[in-house]
Amino acid sequence: MSQHQSAHWLVTYDIADPRRLAKVFKHLKKVGVPLQYSVFSVDTSAAGMATLMLRLAKLINVKEDDVRAYRLPEKGWRATLGQDILPEGLWLG
């Protein structure tokens, strides 16, 4: 994948402090779609993800918090069980 080619990313986080948690959530809500508590789908390039992670690094305490991003395969497989929080008919990816 080139630095500028868009991809689907899964961003997850575990933030110890409620104030930092709110800041991380607010920032991710601007660039992605919340899938579950502490899980977002973000469509961006590798360069865009690097920029996002740098911005998130400024919001967290690296000794107490954890933020991770995983690039999803282009033709990945998706299955859900239970109530989906996304509107019916909306599929990401």
C-alpha cells in the first residue's frame, strides 16, 4: 500500500483516565465511525494513520493508556452476532 492509498483501519483504545478517554473519543469521532465501545473504523492512508496516531499520542499517558491501529485486508471477512450498532444496511469496507 502506498503512503497515500486509502485503507480501512480498526482503531482500539483502553484509556485509564475518564478525561483522557473523552478527549480520545472526541478526536476519533471526527475521523472515524464508532463500532463498539473503544473501537473505531477509520478510512485513511498510511500517512493519515501515522498523523492520527501522533495526535492521539499527545492526548494519552503512554504509561497508563493503550491505543492500537490495525489495517484491515481489502477483501476481509466480516461477521457479527447480536445487536449491531450501525444502521441496517450500512457495511464498512
